[in-house]
Amino acid sequence: QVMSLFPESFVFYRPRDIVSGDFYWVKLSGKKKLFATLDCTGHGVPGAFMSLVGFNVLNQVSKVFVQPAQILNHLNRLSMEALQVENTENEINDGMDVAMVALDDTTGELEYSGAFNPLFIYRDGQLLETKADKFAIGSFLHGTKAYTNHKIQLEEGDMIYLFSDGYADQFGGPRDKKF
């Protein structure tokens, strides 16, 4: 579905493990193209479990909401309900970092909201960053915080980049440091 909605796009997806906590999500909702990258806490089975929760909740929430901040706010609420979290006094170890976009091709308006994962637009030789909110999905009770919705008017030739921290967090090189 990615290539049918975005014929000039690419996806680089190389999970560290066969079962992964990073995933991408794409959906057409009316005249809006919704897409996101998500990084779920943990690797292997715990990360994959959170991915299943996130994927299913995104499909459910996007039937009603198309504004990225609304989607993230409800993704937070429903994820916590699925995990049966009733308070945040104890440390929560299950969560998601997300970059969520809604694109209206007819107007060229892009809406973005993020939980730790930023949006980058490459425009006229410059890399423009729209910063994410610094709180993860699943880290707060619904109604105590809200995600910011950013609106950006795209220009001809703009390139949009979303990603998780999966690539940058890999260790390697002569000093075995993060990329």
C-alpha cells in the first residue's frame, strides 16, 4: 500500500531481530494519507507485542480521527487501556515513540505530531526539523498531557522523512559507538 499511495517513496526496514518493535503504518482515510513510524519499547517478543497493540489501535483510532495529535492522544489512551495501566506512579516500561503525518494531496497541507520522533523535510538544499513532544505513548494518563499538532504547507520538491531511532542506535565502527 505504501507504493500505491506514495509512488516516489522508499522504506528502509531492517529489524535487528526477526520479531521487532519498530514498524511503519500507512492508511488512506478520505482525502488524507496517513502514515507513521513507530518504535515500541523493547526488542524481540516484548517489542513485537507492543507493535501489535499499536498497529491495531492505529487502525481503530484512524476510523474516527485524521488529525495526527488526536490520533496520538487516543493511541496513548487505548494503549494504556490494552495494557491495563491505571496509574503512572510506578515506572511504565511499555511505550512507543511515534512520528505521525496526515497529508492532504489536494491542498499540499501536511499535519504532523510526534512522540519523541521528529519530522524532517528536505527543501531547497536545507533540512528542516519539526520537533516532537518529549513524552512517549503510554507514559501518561489520558487528559494530563496532549500532543502538539503542527501544520506545514508543502512546496514543490519537498521530501519528507520519518524514522525510528533503530538505525541511529546501532553500535559499530572502530570505537563501537552509536551511529
